[in-house]
Amino acid sequence: MRRTQGHYSARRAAVLLAVACLAAAAASHPVSACSICRCGDPAFNALGLNIYSSNSFRIAFDWDRFDKTQGSSEGGDGARESVLENRFTAAISYTPSDALTLVARVPYTTRELTTEPGAGDATALDEDHGERTTGRGLSDPELYALVRVWAAPFVGGLGRRAWVGVQLGVKTPWGENHLRENGERLDEHVQPGTGSTDWIAGVAGVYVLDPVSSLFGSLQHRGTGSNDFGYRYGTVSLANLGYERKLGSRVDAVLELNGRHAGKERVDADGALDPNTGGRLLYLSPKVVLNLSGSLVARVSAQIPVAKSLNGSQTERTVWGVGLTYVFGG
């Protein structure tokens, strides 16, 4: 990863990108988000920092484990829900030129929803007495185009020290959102897909600090639609800032800050909102990247919540992830 000294403009662009990511992560205004939504940038996670490697074709497989509780069991007629999700995602990318990468992501999800009615201990969900529901199936595929709009000058044999690109995409409504049991549709939070079309836009960039370390970041906004049942997962804004350092010829260490800004979900066509959804979260996310061969890379990661300001009663726990990426050509 050897590079020449960058121009002042490259350094300034990288600094501005980092400041923007941190500012977004610290913002105090609420926006909306789904009840379980992975922070971080899926392109950087699956493809690495060398996203625009011309004529390359990549496939990636990831497993992520989410765990969340929302609602309160103290008083009232509401219920507390605990959702445990395992998501398996296959991603395919193709880079036809050094300024364009096309990505398709297809997730398969299993969700276990444990519901405990009002009254009881609010400090921990008694899973032995809760009602459990399980849903599994295809989640919503996503399609992206990553376009590099600026890059530092290329130096033969050394590459580019910095670049900035835009992300445009759509989350399709093709996942399973009509699961039923005993003739009744299952709860929205156990459905593998959201049943809505969501639009995605963002900006991302990389700045190489020295031959063994890099800074990267992204900002992304997702605008959501309603499904056939009037449910609307809120829009979500994500901010990510990461540092990657080579520890040897086969091991890289990555440390990220992942921010998510969320608001309340609309539960029906009349506009009623779920008070126990949305808010703000900041994760500290360590990751180890292992170069298993010239083309195969493994990833192990954790997203640890370190700061939060969530609406109502919610608990978000550490998100665990494991993945593999294989590169053809490039």
C-alpha cells in the first residue's frame, strides 16, 4: 500500500470528510429508523477500501447477529419485545471501470420475537414466560451504484492517495413480508422483509495516511416507503468514520465509529407512531481482517454501543459479524 505524499487538496478533502462524519455522529436532531438496522457502511465492510479496482469481480458472504429489546413490562397495557436476528447476506460486486462499482446484496433472515405482556420486572426479559414467534425467509435485496467523483493524481506503481465517491441505491420490497401463522399475519418485527421500497444516497471517501494506515468515512441517508399494511419504517441517517492499519502481510486491524440517527416508526396508515422506536446511537466497532490467500479475505467484527439517546424504552446490544470476500481479477 505504498503511496507518495498527497497534495494539500487531498489532505483538505480527507479532513473535511472526517469532520463531517464526526459532526453527523454527534448531531442532536432526531430522524427515523427501523427498529433493527445495521450501522456501518456495507460497501467498505464487504469490499474493503480498494472499492474501485477496475475489471474486478467480488463475492462476499456475511453473518450478523442482532439483539434488541423494546417496550416496557412495567404497568400499562403495552408489551415488551425482544428480537434476536441472524442475518446471512450474499453480496456481488463488479467494477467495470476505475470510477464505477455495481453492488447487489441479498440477505436471508431468521428472527425470533419474544413478547412479554405488561407488568413484571423491567430489567430483564424472562424468556421462559414470554410468547415466542419465529420468522425466516428472504429479506429485502439491495442494489447500489458507487461512483467515484474525485481522486488524487495517480502515480505509476503507487496508486492514488485519496478519493471521494457517491453512493446511490435502492432497497427493494422483494423480501418476505406476509408471513402468517394460524391464519394471522405475524408481527411486523418478525417479518424478514419490510415490504417497502427505500431509496439510498450517500458520500464516502478514503485518505491514505502512510504506507500501512488509512482513514475512511461515509455519510448515508435512507428514505423509506410504506408497505401493504400501512407500516413505515422511518428514514435512517448513518455516519461512519474508520481507521485501518496493517499489522503484517496478512492481518489488518480496523477501528470504526458508527453513528445512527433514528426516529419513531409509523405503525399504521393513520399515522400512529411507536414510542419505543428511534433515537440516536453511537457504536465503537473493532474489526480484524485476515488475508487468507491472494484473493480470499476473512472478517470478524463487533459493534459495541457506547452512547445512546433512544426514544421510550429500548435496549440495543452488541452486534457480532463474520464474513468472507473473494476477489476475481482486479
